[in-house]
Amino acid sequence: MAGQSSSTSTATNIMLAIHEKKTTSLDLYRPLRNYISMFYSEREAQNLEDDLQTVKQYRSDLERQPDPSPTSRRDLLQKYFKALCLIETRFPISPDSDHINTVTFVWYDAFKQKQKASQQNIHLEKAAVLFNLGAVYSQMGLSFDRATVEGRRQAIHAFIAAAGSFAFLRDNAATKASMGTSTTVDLSVECVGMLERLMLAQAQECVFENTIAKGSTPGVCAKISRQVGLYYEEALAALNVASLKDHFDKGWIAHVQLKAALFYAEACYRYSLELHEKEEIAEEIARLKSGSSTLAEVKKSSRGAAAQILDAINKLEANINRNLDRAVKENDRVYLMRVPSPSSLPPLPAFSMVKIMPMNEVLDASKEKMFASLVPDSSAKALSRYTEMVDDIIRTQAEKLQQGSELTRVRLKEMDLPDSILSLEGNFTLPTDLKEDVEAVQISGGPAGLEAELQQLMDLRRVNHELLVQTEELLQKEATEDAQFRSQFGTRWTRPQSSTLTKNLQDRLNRFAANLKQAADSDARIERSVRDHSALMSILDRRPIESALPTLARPIMSLDANEDAIVGALKQSLRQLETLGAQRAGLEDMLKEMKRKDDVLPKLMTSTGSYEDLFRKEIAKYDPIREDIAQNIEAQEQLLLQIQAQNEEFSAVFNLEDYKASREKCYKQIQAAIAKYREIKENINEGLKFYVTLQDAITNIKQQCSDFVMTRNIQCREMIEDVQRQMAGLSFQDRKNTGSYSYPAVNQPHQTPRSSSQPPLDPQNVPHPHSQTSYYQPHEQSAMPAYAHPPSPYTTPQQPPPYHIPPAPGAPYPPPQVQQPTSQEYGQPAYPGWRGPYYNAHGQQSGSLPRPPYTIPGPYPPHQGYYKQ
């Protein structure tokens, strides 16, 4: 079990390596697969076939050692140990009937290979793998060439890794492996603790070799050498306990004992060189005597030790004795100092240059994907509980952060900060909702744009008036011509008078004229309102609107001229408060990120201890951020108290109360201007909608009148021809298919003296001009709700349709009419089955028309009167 490095330049290079434990052949594949198939499903077993084969291969390679190189063995042992951690939490291996009870692990002692342990639990397997990992690392450390700097560095790394493996075994697996009925000494806590100290001693020894090679000072070499001796002394003390004393070969004990004495004496020798340079002869002599006596005593019990170590001891002893003789002579001749006894000397200083390599991350199986789909119920429940614990922490801390930010906002608003500071610097600002309202007004044109909209109202009123005049002129011209022909032809001119046929049209035109007159009055009220309130609304044209706000000025007179200092201190505190707010935002993001990355399930699946211990360890990682949040809230509270005191001083110096009053007055003025602008704007929009709708109605009736006049003109030409033929004495007996032009009197039943008379023309049911199949016969239209006017006395009153909504009281514009189906009223029944192709073509029924756009309620509540004065 002892080995020698490739470098034999010095006798101190003799070090120890550890052989691996041996095991017997074992099949894990079949028992694990059967368990999956039985307790999960056959399909799950098929899905995990690759993982099962991997475990089988790991165990086979562990037994046969196909690649005996230390690095390959190291990698294999690390992978297999992680796989065992995953197996432990998913596959219960024990003698119990409902567990995997067909697997028995057998391992032989590394130092007494005739002794073996066999257990039906995975703890023995894990402990043996960890032991072999430490052994492989020790072999790697012994394999490097320590005659070179790089070789010594690699050897140091290997030995501290071996110490870490044995320490991990001692803390996590040795106790559990020793609880079985069959155990071996090499896996006991005492044995692996001794091996850990031995590996650290050899790592520190490599550091000492490196220090000598670099030519370090005697003082540094003495400290490092003394620590080597201390590690060997700890290993020797562990070897001398009852359970290990008879278990190890005598050569091991002798080796460790000689190394402990050798490096103690080496430390005494190196330290004496430093004392000699300081001319501290008395202590130098005492240190040399202590080292010499230690070497002499250990040589007496050096049976079984390596000859190289004994040669090193003899060489060191000769150097110590030579320097001791010289120092004694110098003291007797020159210094004459009293030499203290070695037992009265303080301990030699020591300094450790090595420490155990943590193996937690190297052996962490939580990131492995093997058997990831198998989640036992216990792990799932534990995960749910842990998630609830984390959610509670996140929720509580997030509420604290939000409450802190809300408290800051409320307290600053109460103190009117930072608005008052910004006002002092000329950086005025409006409340957000008020500023948005002002921006909306300015985007829509503002008060300055109202003149253009008023002009648009007047233009639309003029267009409607012109259309109305043109329509009336059409009817008037036709009536004049009809009267001329009636005067010319007398009783021969038998068609109805124009005034009888156009009564409905004239009534509607009269109502439209009345509507226009009422709308003109409304327009005048709008214009008057714009003029009366232009001064009030002019503030809305200020750009930027903040320029209309009052300013916070410095006091005209100051006794101590400390205004700048007051403002500066307050601004500094506000900056600190802003920094704390930014920190809170960062802490909240950090909390969310920690929760997002907090995947504890793999650790639950690999944990072999108490879930409570794991929970405490995992939850503890939130402690730093919780402490940061508490400190942030506390710092903010103190800062707010400071800001409150500073703001009171600031308010007193700058007369802040008067400024607030004037600012609030300005806010109210802006709000009143916005309300008035919106009211006028709404009225203008209502007027625009009215004129557009009225224009459509007038255009519609103008078309009806044009069609009526066109048809009357056609009838006029035909009647002139008939009258002229009558006057010429012509016979009309051949015109049986052309119809008669005999019209009955108004409001009298229609007489049909001839076989095929035509119905008279209806202005609203006018046939196409090219059709010569009918004369005009009036169809009476039902009276529509006029634009705020009563119905005509010449028409039969009708009830308004159910969908009719009367105009709002005081509306600035009368509601335009909606054309309704007509009724027969003027005594000339329509020709049976005849329908004009123009305006009754669709045959709309009462109640089928949609509500006109100008009756849709506006975005603001209706007002009484046209404009509130």
C-alpha cells in the first residue's frame, strides 16, 4: 500500500497511496427494471431502457476495470456515485418484501482483503464508491513528477481531492454504511478521518517541496514544514486508536510516525536558521536540541520504516547537530546567554497552505437527467410543501416592497414633492389627467380653431338656404307656366292645378325654411358664446400649457441667505429616496428571478436525509435578500422623516402655502376653460351634423321636385297637342290606347269616362321621364315630425312612430325630418297596382328607418338652453 513517486531526488519524496476496494459481480439491471414495470408501467420501463443500461455498464466497468488509468477510474466512480444517488431516492433496496430485496452488495476491506461486508442497502455501495474515489485520487497524486513545479502543483490538487473524497465519505455515508450487520473497518468514521489527515499531510508536504525549490526564507519554510508535521501527527493519533491500531500494517504506522518527527525536526532546523540571523542564540540552541532529541527518539522505534526516510532523518540530524555545536560554542564565548529548556518554548508557528477540496458540487446529482420521469409520491408532496414556503416568502416580501413604494408616493404627495422643487426651478407640470385633457383640446384645434368651425357652420347654412331657394323656384316656375296655359286654354286645360299637387312639397319646404331660421338663431348663440368666453378659453392656447402656471419665487428679503442650502439638502434627500426606490425595484426583480431558478426537485430526488434539513438549507438562500428588503424599508422610513423636516423649513422660507393656493386657482381656471370649450365644441358638432343631415333632406326633396316638374312638362306638351287637335276639330276616336287627359276635381272621386284613363302624377311617385304610360296622380305623404314645428293644419294628424325620440329640451338645433310612407289625401286615387320608380320604390314601412345620425346623444350630458350664460 506504500508507493514511491517517480522522483527520488530526496528521501522525503516517499509517500503513501491507497488501493481500491474490491467487489463481486452484481446485476442491477433486472431488479430495477422489474420494479419499474411493477410499480409504474411496462411502457415506463421501456422508456427508461437507456438509463438502466447505463447503470448496468457503470457497475460492470467498476468490477472489471477495462481502463485502469486513474483519470478514467475517477470519471467512472463520479458518474456511478451520481447514478446511485438517483437510484436511492427512486428504488427502495432492502430485505422488505415490497422493496427490491434481491440485490446484495459485497465489498472487501482495502487493508485486510480477507474481510468483507455484504448488505442489502445502497449505503454500502455508495460508501465503497466514495472510498475508491479517494483512493484513485491518492494514486493520481503519487503518479505525478514532483521534481517539477507543474508536477508538484498537480500532486497537491490530487491529494486535496483525495482528502475531500474521504471527508465527504465521513460526513455523508460512513455512518450509514457502518450501521449494517456486516461492515469493514476501512469504511468506519475513524479510518476515513485518518486517511483525510494523511492526504492533507502529503499535500502540504508537496507545498514544502515547492517552497524549498523556490528558495524561500527559513521562516516561511519553518511554518510550512511545521504544518506538515502537524497533519502527520493527527494521522498518527488516529492510527493509534484501538479500532485501527491492529488493522494497519506496521510499515504504515512507522511511516507516519517518522514523517511526523522528521517535519517537526525540519521546522526546528529552519526556525533556528532564522533565529541565528537575529542573533537569538539561546532559543536557537533550545530549538536545535528539541529537534535533535525528537529524531533520536523516533529512530529507536523505526522498525519497518523505509530506508530512504531513515537516511533523510540521519542527514537532518547531522545538520542539526553541526549547527547546535556551533551555536553552543558561540554562546559560551560571546553571548553567555541562559538556554531555556525545550519544554518552556512556545509552539513553533505553522501555516497551512492546503485545505480539503469540497466535493458537494463534483458529486451533485441534482442536475442529472437519469430516471427523471420517476417521481415518488413523497418527493412530489415535499416539492409542493417547499413551493408553498417559497411562495409565502415571495408574497410577503413583495408586499413589503409595494407598501414601501406606496408609502413614499403618498407621503411625497402630502408634502407636494417634488412638484414644489420643480416649480422653483421652472420645471412646471400639470396633474396627469388635467394635462391629458389640455392636450386633447389642443390636438382638436383649441379655442383658436373655433372660428374656422363657426365659418364652416355659416357655409353649410348658406348651402342649405341656396338649395331650398332653388327648389322653391322650380315649383314656382312650374306653377306659373301651368297658370299661363290654364288662362290661355280655359276649360280645355283639364289637368289639376300645380298648387293642389305640390301642397305636401310646399309644406315640407316651409318646415325646412323654419328649421333653417331656428338653426341660424342657434348659430348666433354659439358665436356669442365664443366671443363672451374667448378670454377664459385663451389659456388653452398657451404652448406649453405649463407657461400659464404661477411661479414659485425666492423670497425678496432673506436674513441668513441660506435658501440654496435648504433647497440643496432637500434635493439631495429626494435623490437618496429615488435611489432606494430603484433598489426596491431591483430587489423585486431579484426575488422573481430567484423563484424562477429555484428548482429544488432534483435535490429532493437525490436527498437522503431529512426533508426539513433540506428545506432549511434551501430557504436560507432567501435570507440575504430578505435582510436587504428590511434594511431598505428602514432606511426609507428614516429618510422620509428627514425629508419631512427639511420640507417644513423649505415651505416656511419660500411661502409655499400662497404658491399652492395660486396654483390651485390656475388649475380650476384651466378646468373651467376645458369644460366651456367642450360645451361649445359639442354644440358646433351638433350644428354640423344638423346641417349635413338637412342638406341631404333638401337634396332629396329637390330631386323629387325636379322629377315632378319634368313629368309635368311632358304632360303639358302632350295636353297642348290634344287641345290644339280639339280646337282644329280633329277626331280622337283613334287614340284608345293613349289614355284620356280628363282630370277630376280636387278631392272628388276619379271618373273614368274612357276605357283606359291614366292615374295623375304624384310628386313622390314620379314615373321615369321616358315612360308614357301614366299621368300624374298625387300620393299623400304622412306628415313627419317637423324641425321643432307643429304639423300642418292641412294634413291629418298622426301619432309619432314608436321609435321616435323627441329632441332634448333646449337643443340648439331642431331634429331634421325623417321621410315616412305616404297616404292618399288629395282625392285622386292612384292607378291600381301602379308605383312610381323614384322615392317609393323600396316601400319602407313605418318604424323601419334607422335613427338619423344627428339624434345620437353626444359624449357630454345635454344642457338646458343653447349655452349657459
